[in-house]
Amino acid sequence: DAGITQSPRHKVTETGTPVTLRCHQTENHRYMYWYRQDPGHGLRLIHYSYGVKDTDKGEVSDGYSVSRSKTEDFLLTLESATSSQTSVYFCATRGPTEAFFGQGTRLTVV
Amino acid sequence: RKEVEQDPGPFNVPEGATVAFNCTYSNSASQSFFWYRQDCRKEPKLLMSVYSSGNEDGRFTAQLNRASQYISLLIRDSKLSDSATYLCVVNSNDYKLSFGAGTTVTVRA
């Protein structure tokens, strides 16, 4: 398995608080992604990165920001969490032939 | 219109049966195609890539039809362990992977 770890794995937070999710990879992959997965929607791209300090928005980026200061780390921040951001968040990296996923973070905003 | 659309199922089949389902994509410039498998509450994992000429991996056969913009997955001799959600994934450019919402397959004894 590819070396992708997400932290935390589970989190409950209150509406209006900032939350940061971390993705760490040991594969030295250039491309990294944050997706959210909700019933009926599949995986939707939030933000992606194509190199250190190079990031861009995906299809559901409102309310989220990202940072990538090192190749191995890609952070996703919910600036002010809302109940609609309750979801399972997956980080992924892109290798030469396939994408690899972290184990996911289950976030609940109450 | 979604970039990738799948029949959500569920497909409920007995052990040993054959099950097949499709996925359609909207971007005719898409370059690469994949089937991923996702077990309940787990991360997606690559099942197989889909090549232009079609390809097999054991009991799994994938086909690509560029003219009609769909890919298919066929599972022969279904096993209980094949129960999962199958995600269609399309790569439309160098970086972007678009996912279908998934097709749920349940294999019963």
C-alpha cells in the first residue's frame, strides 16, 4: 500500500470553528488531492496540488482552503465549519499509473 | 451534467452469477479510465485500468467504447467477496480524476 496517512481519522467539531485535516505521503508524488464523499454524490474534488505551494480549486472548494509547504504534506482547512461540511474526507496522491487514497477522515460538525 | 455517471444499483446477485454495469463520461477528450473498488467505510482501491482494446483481470473484464463514451465492468462467477461499491474514474487531463457516484454490488449466498 502507498504510504498515505490522514489525521485525525475522526473528529467532531462545533459550527463556526476552524478545522485542519492533514495528509502525509511518503511516496514523493507530485499531485495530491482532497475529496469529500457524501451519499449519492461519490467523491467530489475540493482542492488539489501539483507541487509545493502550487494549488488550485476543485468543484466544491467554497469554505475550504489548502496549503502545501512540503511535498509530503497537504493540509485542508475548513475556515468556519458548517453542518453541510459533515462528510468523509479522503486525501489522494497520483502515482505513475494510479491514484492512492488515505484511509479517510470522518468529520462531524454539530 | 455530471462528468461521470453510473447506475447506482444495487445489483443483488447470487454467487456464481455474472453481473455487468456501465459508466458514461461527458468529456470526449478523456484519456485514461479506471475501475476502483470501495468497501464500506474504507478508502477506494484500484481494481483495474481500462484499455482501449478491453482487458481482463481474472474474473473481471473491462471495456471502453470511445464512440459512445462509456466503459463497462463485467464480473464473472461472482464471489461473496465481490460485494462492494465499484467506482468509475475518468482522467480528463494530466491532473484531474473525476469519479462516478458508484455502483453497489451485493453477492448473496
